Amino acid sequence: MPVFKKPPVVEVWIAFDFDPNENKREWDLELVQQYVQQYASDLPKLEAMHEKKIEFRETSPTELPKVVRHTVALKQVRISDNAQSRFLQVADDHIAYHVLKSTAGYPGYSTVRDETAGKLRDYIELFQPARVRSAAIHYVDIVDIPRPPDGKIDMADYFIGSADLPENPFGAIANLSIQFLVQCPVDEGPLFLQLQSLPAPPESNVIRFRLDWHKHAVNVNTLDLTQVFARLNVAHDYMRQCFCASLTPRTLALFEPIDND
């Protein structure tokens, strides 16, 4: 499997969903506070997402409905570092850890996995879920293709499985979005892939595309972190294989492959 000097990855995130233990009744906000405070030095910025519910009751056909109940519930907490390159999201029976490309370099899988492992371990110790129900890994790639003089490219020269519409009668393609859902042959749970065009920076002379890869590992059903990350390792290796198979050698050359020898 090739290694690249300039991989196109700009974001990687790993997420987990949990089955609560039998004693849980509602999302314990005190535990949420304890959990995020552990990372206050590394992830000092905090954002909270709330859900408002308003209940109305009609009193008469000639009067406006009256508000009889107004509740606000916390749905998600997100903490991040000052550079906005690392994010930890916490919701009810769910956590997700994001690492973005920064001046420090590209987010590699092993780095994201190792940083996520501690946060998963802390979550299990504090919230005591019955099991990790499922896990997921998501990659975002940005592919910049040098713009030819006529401003047109043949998609098949860069992306395996893509299709160009005939200019006659369609004309030029303004934007595109292609989605695939694949049953993974090596692990239970589907692989989702989306290829879409993006506007390139005005000063650049490239045609820009975004690739989203999402592999869901279902029926994990354990608290054994060795087994949990074994499933993620399989998912990651399969995604790398699909990445190399979905792009032509012409595209892979843009990322400057390194000779493994």
C-alpha cells in the first residue's frame, strides 16, 4: 500500500455509540461536566447545543394559542483547542473526536486513534455504559487537479467509476455529487463514499473535488478496547484499499507517492 508525501486528507474523525447500563434514566449533565473538564487544558473552548420545545394549547377559535410549557434540553457539548484543529463532541450515549489538518501537519490515522483511545477509556470509566454498540471512522479528502488550458478535464482520467455526461446535449457540467453505498466484504457495516465538486480558491488554478469516506462498524457490542480498535483497524485498512482503487495513477501521483523501499 503506497505512502504519500502530500496526502489529500484534511480531516479524520472517529465516533462511538453506546448502549447505556440498566440503571440509566436520563443524560447526567454532572457527568458530562466532569468528562469535558478533564480536557480543559488541551481543549479549552466549549460550545453547547440546546433543544427548545414549546407546547401550545388552543383555548378558543377566536384567540391565539397559549404557551403552556417551554423546556430547554442540552443535546450536545463540543470542546476544541485554540487552533481549531481538534474537537471532541459529546452527546447522549455518543462521542466523536475530530482532528483537522493544521500547520502541524496532516491528521494520520494512528494519531487520531491513539488520541481517541484515551477519551473512549475515560468515557467508559465515568459513564459506565453497558457496551460500545458501534464505531465509525470518517475521512475527508480534498483533491486539487491542475486546470488545463481549456478548463475541462475528463473525469475518467482521475476517478475510477465516475462518468462524464456527453456535452451534446447536456453542455458543460457545473457541479457534481456522486454517492456510493458499499457492503464491506471484510467487516460488518457499510462503507459510504461521496465525490463532489467544490469551488476552488480564486487565486488558484485548480479544479477542486471533495471525497468523503465513512465506514460504520456495527454490532461491536463490547467494552474490550482491544476488540473495539481491532474493528476500527480493519475498517481503516479497507478504506485505504478503496481509496487507492478509486483513484487513477494520474491522481495518486498528485499526492507524491513515497517508495516504500
